[in-house]
Amino acid sequence: MRVEHIYRYPVKGLTAEALEEVVLTPGGCLPHDRRFALAQGDSALDPAAPGWMPKRNFGCLAFNARLALLHSAFDPKTGQLAIRPPEGPPLLGNTRSEAGRAEIAAFLAAFLGEEARGTPRFVEAPGHNFTDVARKCVSIIGLSSLHALEAKVGTHLDPLRFRANIYVSGSVPWAEFDLLGQEVLLGAARLRVFKRIVRCPATEVNPETAERDAEPPKWLRQHFGHADLGVYAEVIEGGRIAVGDALEPTQSDLLH
């Protein structure tokens, strides 16, 4: 398998940012991945003592498809977050100040309209990532598996519907499931695959139009008997990974 794409998602539910390379650290996510989130006003999240919470507590595509219409970009050097809506002026907000975070929250709440519950907060909890699973990890999708789904339903599915960190080519469909419980070498890093990714209604949302124009969870169950696409892996030895790097199981009999 070869790495074709690397993405981070600095704000939960907002734009994917493509990377050519990145350095992974043991026990961590991709740097700046899901670093921020819009916590709904009725969420009990305490940024000073964060813990994993279900995605319904946050602005996310599963419940707020409209977010796909926003284009965002985060600069980790300055802490500036740019958000461009489909209409109207863009926002350039400072994630490092209380006033800047309040400005970002107000902008996103106004954009969501009735989907915003109470008074949402734009939140960061140092050392915490607002991911869909409690364990810090990276997500990996085999493009062969995605193509197998596309072939069954006769339609193209933008890989970004699935919001993975790493997309790999090569091997056969569903080969990544054979890696469960195994260690893999990814560039200069070593990871352990620990869970299949169960797909949710977020994947129904077209990342370009924000329309719910596909049913990947339903189609996966219909054609393959499960709703899974991709795997989660924890970083056990850090190192640089880059587009073009190999993903190789440490057990040579796997993926054959």
C-alpha cells in the first residue's frame, strides 16, 4: 500500500487540509487534527477537564450538513482561522484569544441558524482532540475498498466524505481489515491497527454541495454486510510520513 493523500481537519466538521508530509508522535493524532470544535450551547464540555463526548455535542456534518458549504483554513503559526461562507464577507478569527474565539463561535452559530443550540462555544482543550473515538489515533482508508463500494452502487464517492487522515492505494478491497490487532510501518512511524471505522450519516453529505445525496452506510450494509470503511490506528513509534510512503504490515504474510 502507498500513501496517496494525508489530511488534517483542524476544526471538527470543517474543511480538510491536505499535507505533503507530517511527523507523528507516539500516542497522538495528526498534529492539529480536530484541535478545535464548535460545542453546542447545551453541551456539558469543560475545556479545562475534557473527556470524549458523542458528536451530537458539537457542530458536525452528521447533524449539520450545512457546514460543508464553509471553506476554512488554519495557520498554526499565527493561530488565525479563516472561514469563507458561500455568501457574504469571510471571517479571520484569532483562536488564541477569548475575544477571537467568541467571534468565531458567533459567526458559526449565525451560519447554522436554527441548528445552533443555545449559545455555542468555539473550544480548544490543550492535549485533547475532538475525534469520534476516545483513543488518540489516525484514521486510514484503503482506496481499493472505496472503489469496491463505488463499483457496487455505480457512482463516484468523493473520498473526503469519509474524512480520513490517510488514504492508501494498492492491495485488494478490505485488506486493511486484515490488519486489525497488527502493527504496521507507515513511513518512519510504527502504528497498531485497533478498530474498524463504522460509518455514520456524515458520509451522506456531499463535501462540495452540502447535499445529502448518497447513502454509504446503507450501501455498505446492503452489499458487504457491514457499515465499515477504513480503520483506526494508534501511533506507537513516531516519525515522518509523506505522500508516496509505503504502508507495510510487520507480518509479511498479511495482505496477500
